[in-house]
Amino acid sequence: MTANTTNPTDTPDPGTTAGTDGAPPSPSPTPTPTATATAGGAGRTRRAGRAGRTGGPKGRKKGKAPVPAFRHAVESREERSFLVRAGTAGNTRVRLSGYDLLTGPWYTPLTFFYRETLDGAELRASLARTLRRYPLLAGRLTRDGDGGLSVLCNDAGVRFTEAVSPEPLREYGPSLRTEPVIGNLLREVSAFRVVDRDTPLLKIRLTRMRGGGSVLGVMINHSLADGGNTVAFLESWSREHHGLDSPGEPFHDRTVLDALGQTSTDPATVASRAFTGVSRARLLATNIKVGLHKLATVATRFEAAELAAMKRSAQRQLTGEGSWVSTNDVLTAHIWQVLGALRGRPDDAAEWLGMIVSAQSRLGAALPAGYWGNCVSNSWTGTSAAALRDSPLGRVAQDVRACLDSNTADKIRDEIAFLNSYRQAGVSRHVMSVRAPDVFDTALTVNNWSQFPLYRIDLGAGRPFWYEFPDLPVPTVHIAPTPAEDGGRDVYLCLAQEHAAEVREPAWLERLHAHAPSGGGTVAEK
């Protein structure tokens, strides 16, 4: 059966079985009678283990590090799983672009916290209608003959899990982060169990908290969409849920992007490509290096007044043409300088700053406005550790602005052509960022989502009061809007564990918030 707009009916998810040890359910290749449920709520419930139980005192597995003390694991004990379909199955096959292939079949998890209780049946009905505009999300990943990936848009379904927690909803925010309930899903499916399997590419987890309130986890396979387009899908779902028209139809044909590839005639552009091809041995060594490092995330809030003071200070140091810098430029420069000083590397050591930037905006009308897929690049700027520490904030902000401006249409077209050539040669999996091998020693990446409408995803229970970004495997600064959307920024600092601990110390916290009127900032509790 399928879910449709007139009489939505949920299909029991045949792809999960309850673990005998209380662990999160794992994919099963054959249908099982674990749960039979309908949109009306009838069906069998099952017990699930603690979200994040590997870090809990009772269920921790040997060799696993405990969840950091400043995190709070949300517990979920009863759950039901459904498959939601659009009801428009076909055999369309969408071949993914070079940008799509860069990410690999990993998932991007986002978690939203609502004070009111969301209605699961209504969410599944509006999701089914939304999937008609996003058929890739209900499809399955398959390997192409040349090693690339395609999505078979067969309406195989989206997994939607409803869970009940015995815990009340807490006042999450920068002073109290949570290990999201979606952590269950992250452990449930490995990226190595997605391609050519019946594994959903979109997974939704709705947890109802004791006393009211909901936690909504959304996990989209990253090979389908970047952050901006993931949020665009959530906006579309929100509008569909309220019976509103979407501003435009998403465009899924990647061949339009591929056709824009053109090798640059500028040697400097070619030399500054953000990606490079590597040998199998180097790729393996880099992946092993990533796995060996232990990171922790610190969340902190920069209030609007603090950012305004920071920008005024930087702007006073600049004169003449090209002196304008944005608030985000200044914030990025400030964080880079503070973290550079914290790491205390030798004066002549290289310090690199990488920024995840939109390629779509640079291509303009050459790419349909509703293009839905991965379309982001990296831009890098570098200096010495001494210069980073000693330069005026305004000067570093100028470097940040120049780095962003270097992301030209010519650079993007050259990049598309480069990625296309590796896909055509069947070696897409050997492409990675030029800074990937030394990302833990000399580089820091910034991912700025401050303009995304994360706090406007209303699915029938008002806007979320908090949004949680996941911990990442490499040192990263993630910038997000505040719930009030008042011009402030919530910043997630994903750092080596020892550096994350230092940032929490009063001296470094004061330095991080040196422009705050009150003389200090807020970070998550220990």
C-alpha cells in the first residue's frame, strides 16, 4: 500500500527488526512481522534501547569512549516504524553528479526540538505529498557501471519512526546540548550498507516526550543534497503540511550541471582547485587518520550586540577600496584567530582556513533556480601561525572575504569538468579535498548556515525552539542562526578533545567573547 494525498495509509517497514540485546534496529533483507501499523495508530509497539547507549553507564560496549559529560542522551523506549511512499512509483534513474559523489553515501542528520507535540499520522500524510516533488528521497542508491552512483526513483519508501520517551523535554540550547535521538539512526545504518540495497535514503524519527513536546530527527543521505537543498526540502514539507504552495518546483536532472563543466584557461584557477585525485594508498591513509582522532563539540552563542561591536572594531582598521567585510567575515576571522592562538603552533607553521561555499549562486542563470542536489565547493586561504595571531582582525576578515570572492563561475566550471573527468574514468572515489591529508594539523573548515531558515520549519506544532547540528569527524566551525533570528549566531566548534576542553576555560572563553558587552559568552554545561 502507498501513502497518498486523499487517504494516506502507512506501510509497515519490512526493513527493520528489533535487536535481541535492546540495541537499535538494524536493516534486514527480508520482510518481518515486527510491526504492523496504520495511520490511525493501530499496531504493535516494540522496545528500543537507549539512544546513545554505547556511552551510557549500563550499556557501554567494551572499547567505546563515554559520551562527553556536557552532552545529554535522550532516552527512547517504545517505537514503531513505517514506510511512507508518494504513490507515484516509476523507473526513472537519476545519475548523480561529481559534486554528489564527493560526499559518499553518508547521512546528514538534523534534529529539531518543539515545545508542542507533533502528530505522526499528519506528518506522514504531508510527507507523502511532498515526496511527489522529491522522488529521489523515496528511491534507492545503485552503482553505475563506471563506479558512479544513480538513484532509482522507484518509490521504495522513506522510513518514518515514531518513538515515546519517558523523559520530559528539557530547555536545550547552547548551554545544554543533547546527543540527538537521531543518534540511533546513525548507528543503525553504515554508509557501506546503502548502495544496491533496500536502504531508505531519507529517515525521519519523531520522539514524543513525557509531558508534551517533540524531537524530530531528519536524516538525508548526503549524496542526494547539500545543506541548503536539505533545508529547502524541509521548507517545502512545512509548506505542504500547512496547505501552502511551494515557491517553485525542485529540479533534479544532474546532466544540466554536468554540461556546465569547462576546464579553465587560467593557470591560477587550475592550480587552486579545491579537489585533487589521490592514490588508493593515500586515500586509505587519510581515512585511517580521520578515524584515529578524537573530537568534541562546544556550542556557544554570539549575541547580535557582540557581533556588531566586533564588526565595528574590524571596520575601523580598514580603509580604501575593498574595505567592506560582512558580519560573517569578521566572525569567521575572529574564531580562526582565537583557535590559531589556542593551538599555539610554531610561528612559521602553515594555518589554513577552508570555507564551504555555494557553487549554485556563482553559476547564476546557467543553472535552474530550483536545482536540487549537491552544489557546493571549498575555498581556501592560508597564512603563517604568527601572521594569523598578530594581524589586525580587519585584515584577516579581508582575507576571508577575498577567499569567498575567489569562488568564481570560471572556478566552478573548471571544478565540474575536473570531477566529470574522474567519474568518466571510473575513479571518483579517489577524489578528495586538497587539504584533507592535513586537516587535523593545519586546517580548519567553516560551514556557515546562518542564513538558512532553520527555525521556520513549522510542521503543525509551531516553530522549533532549538536545532541541533551533529558532531563532525574533522575540525569544523558550524555557524547557525539563533532561535530568535535576531542577528546573533550560534556557533558549534568541533575540535580536538584537548582543544575543546581548553575553550571552556575562563581565559579562552573570555578571549572568544572579547567583544561581548557583558565580557563573556555561554557554552554547553560540563
